[in-house]
Amino acid sequence: MSNQSENKPNFLKSLWRVLRTPSVSYSLGSVLLVGFVSGIIFWGGFNTAMEMTNNEEFCISCHEMEDNVYAEYKDTIHYSNRTGVRATCPDCHVPKEWQHKVIRKIQASNELLHKALGSIDSREKFEAKRLKLAQNVWRAMKQTDSRECRNCHDLDSMDFGEQGRRAVKQHSEALENKSTCIDCHKGIAHELPDMHDVDPTSVIGN
Amino acid sequence: MKYLKIFTILVTILGLGLAFQSRAQEVNSLRGPVDLDQDSNAPEMKKYPKDGKPIARDYVQQPPLVPHTIARYKINLKSNKCLSCHSWKNYRQFDATKISQTHFEDRDNNVLANVSARRYFCTQCHVPQADAKPLVENEFKPVSAITGE
């Protein structure tokens, strides 16, 4: 027993020593080449694997997504519209820039946990959590100044002359007040949660 | 007499035949005078004006018309897209017409603190208007009390 416990640090120590010792039998060139090639493979593989989790097909492979948010989304302007441009789940819910994308993907491990726990595995459970889930997304979009919206929509690129009376007024004010897309455009791609707690005057009941 | 009888029968058959034929051509169902094996032509879809100034009323107590598109606006127990601009709290921010006070009364004339259930589903009365040719001629004119003329 005592031998084993002494062996373990010895093994780690010897591994550390091997790693620290310069290579004797391999040339610097071959070490660099192997490192370079495996670097490309690992890096490319990592990004490819990450991109595989970054499309609509992957998102709706969970019934939680397919039966709730995706089903609702199919009835909205971002799914079907005059010009035939369609935004898929990651276009709005995953940042385009690499560093932000990796952070979001790490945060998604929490979603895997709740998939395992079955937190929203029925419509009723989903409806009960909808306000909290929606507020999470609203908060994130507010913090990033609606970054994902702006991949396609930009206030500076808008032709106010082509917009309706209501839109011109609201967008001009948004430019002045530095407000962000999600401040007004809530519930445009999925159903709104119960708004009693958000704006009681805009819904029935006291 | 015999010939007259035969002649009468022939005329009757011919007449009935012609009558049925003309009836067949006149059958005008909801899909129009189109044969069963042919597609009917649906009228062109009307376009609602995207956005405009409030539309003047045509008669007393007419529910004001909606001068903008309301496509995909949802009204259900969880949310009401109309009220997100037209409620008393929000109308100033969005420069919208505010919901009438009459909408806070229930059917027993009790004034509630929020919109009454019987006035909650806006599109039951308030509808957008497309510029469509009237299907039948109409000579209705609003009274001067409304037009101000």
C-alpha cells in the first residue's frame, strides 16, 4: 500500500522530467512538423465539431426545441417572408465571433444538464418556465446590444423613407436613446411568455 | 289529333332539355360559374396599407379602424400585441391611440382596474382596411356631425 502511494508521485515526476528533457532521437524539424500537423487536425476537428452543434437540425434534435420554440417559430416572419430569407436558430442564438461563440457553447452545458434533468420535457413544464427562459434571452441580448440581430439588421443601414410611420418614429428614437432591438422586438420569433409580470397593462386581468 | 299529341310531347321534351341545359350553365356557386373539373380563379389578395394616419369614422359609435397592418399580431391570455402600444401605460411612448375607457367596464357597468374580458379581443371590432372595390353599390354617406362638413 505504502509503495503504491509513493509510486504515483514518482510516475508524475518522471513524466514531467521526460516532458522537460530536450528530444534526443527526433530532430527539431520533425518535432515541429508533427506538432504543426496535429495542431491543424485538433484545431480543425474542434471547430468542425463545434459547427456540427451549430445548425438547426442539431438544435431541434431535442423534442424540447422541436415541439415548443421551433413549432412557434415556423409561424413567424424570420421563417417565412416576402424575400425568402430565413434565419435559423444559431443565427440569432449563437454569436458569430469565435470568442463569444465558445463562451456561449460552454454556457450551453447548463442546457445539457437540464435536458438530463428533464426540466422542460413537457409543454406544461416549458410554459411554467417560459418567462424565466425568455428573460434570460432578453437580458443577454440587452447586454450585447442585440449583437446577433445586428448581424443582419443595422440601424445605420435602414432606409427610414421605406419604413412605415410607426417604424420611422420608433427607430429614430432608438438611435437617439441608444436603445437596442430587444427593448421593443420581443416575442417576434417565439410566443411571448405570460406578460402579467412584465407589463400588466398590456394583458387581461388585474 | 295524334300528330298534335306527338308534337306537344316533342316540344315539351325539347323545352325541358333546353331549360336544363341553360340551368346547368347558370349554376353559380360560391366558387363562381366554373365547371367542377376546372380550377376557379381566386380573387387577387388585398394588400393592407403598411401604416398611415388614423382613419376617420363613418358613423356614430363606429369602432375606429386599424390604419396599419396587423399580420401575425397575437392576442391571447398571455399577451396582447395591440395593448403593447395602445394601453394607457404605453400609448404615449409609441404615439398610439389609447384604449377607450369604455373598455374597462364589464357587462354590469362595473369599472375594472384593467381591460374587461369582453373588450379584450381587439380584432372582434377593430379591423384594418384594404382599398377594395365594394362588391355591391353603396350610397351610404356619413352624417355631417361626423364629417364636420
